[in-house]
Amino acid sequence: MATTAIPKPGAVTMVDAIRQAMTEEMERDASVVAIGEDIGVYGGAFKVTDGLLAKFGRERVIETPIAETAIIGAACGMSFLGLRPVCEMQFIDFIACCFNQVTNFVAKSHYLWDAPVPIVIRGPSGGGVHGGPFHSANPEMYFVHTPGLKVIYPSTPSDAKGLLKSAIRDNNPVLFFEHKYLYRRLKEEMPAGDHLVPIGKAAVRRAGRDLTIISYAAMVHTASDLSFHSFGCQGLAEVGDSRQQSGAVFRAQISVPPAEGRNACRRSPGADWQSGGAARRARPHHHQLCGHGAHRA
């Protein structure tokens, strides 16, 4: 998974950008709290929450036992009482332990009882870092198929910060996946001010005219490298970053279809299904736009 980002002076990593987003939102809104395993004294498994306990205290940085179901259940109850919890899964693989809470309570509360659940469930995901079978999952598609949830998977530090801030302010439950391979391999300068990235808006990472490669998270950088090394500076291959995983985003992400109407949907290993994943959703919409076939890589 090679990356193309070049560190700049004053630039921050994705870990730092996520921490900035949480700090700024907790300073801005007293109802925002953090909850999860080892997020206080230890600062989180990847040090994303390092320093938050000293700044905001134990009432707003809540350490829990190793009990993902309890974390989400407690956060859901907190949201009913007006709080905005940001839950950390120490590794996103273990979100499977609270699948019932997420899909049957958090996702459905607004529809069933007109009770919004403004929580964010965030955590490290993806492979490429020798994490083994229990610390390398990409389980986002389980939740993309669940009505009531928003699923975000950023590819750059600035997107991670801007999207997380938007997710915390959203009145809907948001799952925020952070590819651990990108945590410290990318650096980027943060925009000044209250940096927000709107949820549901895709981005073009590389311009091109004949082929569109659609991806997200770490695979955006792989696609960019492929575009550069295969097509050079000829401007043939466009690279699109969906940012959020949903059919609506895939429908809207290509504003002007490429001249030849060709696209390729590149996803992380294990993150897709033969008949129900992101690539499957994107192809028919692009086919309608262009009148041509699309291909999955």
C-alpha cells in the first residue's frame, strides 16, 4: 500500500488530526464526551486520545472495561439524555461484539421512537501493519447495509479531522473508520479555522479524462500510485475518493462522466462482497450516467 503524500513543515499525522478534532469539539460543546477502553491515562492503543484526560477530566473522558456492548449501550443511553458520546473501539474488529447494540438499537431508535442517537463510533481498522487476523478487519460493509447509520472512511489527515468534526455534530449515529496503515504514514497541513468537511460529498484526488478509479481510505493512495505509474502525466485516469460509504454518495460522486465512460472500483481486501459491496453499488449508477460498462478491480 504505497502512499504518495509528501510531509510538509508543520504538517500533522492522521492520529494528530483526529485528536485535534476531538479536542476542538469537546472545547466547543460541553455535551461531547469520550468513552472507551484505555482512552484516559494510557491515551488509547494508538495514542489518539492522549492528553484528553488531563484537559477534560474523568467525567468527560470515560474509561471502560473491555466490554464493547457496554460501551455502545451506555453511549446510546447518554445520547438520549442530551450528550454526544464519541466511542472508541480499541480495534474496529471488536465492533462485532456490539453488533446487536449498533444495528438494532442505535440505528433504529430515531425511526422507532423519534429519539436521535448522536453518537460517533470510531476506531482503527484495516491491515498492512502485521496486525494478524483479529486486528486487521475492514467490517464497514456490515453497517453500510444497515439503514440509519452513516459510515465514513477518510483517506487523508485533513479529511479525518473535518469529517470527524462533522460526524460529532451530526444528529445521526456515525461509524468512523480509521485505516491504521495511514495513521502515521501521511502528514498534511490543516486548514485554518473551524475545519469541517461535509458528510456525503466525494472528492477527486487526481484528475483524468478517460478512466475513473473510485476508492476510499488507504486504497485511494494505491489507486493514485497506479494512475501515476500506469498513465504517467497524460491525465488519463481520474481517482475519486468516496469518503462516505453509501449508495447516495456513489450516485453523486461523478459529476461529469469520463469521455469513454469507464470506471474501476478499488476496495480493500475483505471489505466487499461479490454481490453487495461498494463496488457493486457504484457500477450500475455509473452505467446509467455513461451508457457504458464499468469494471471492478
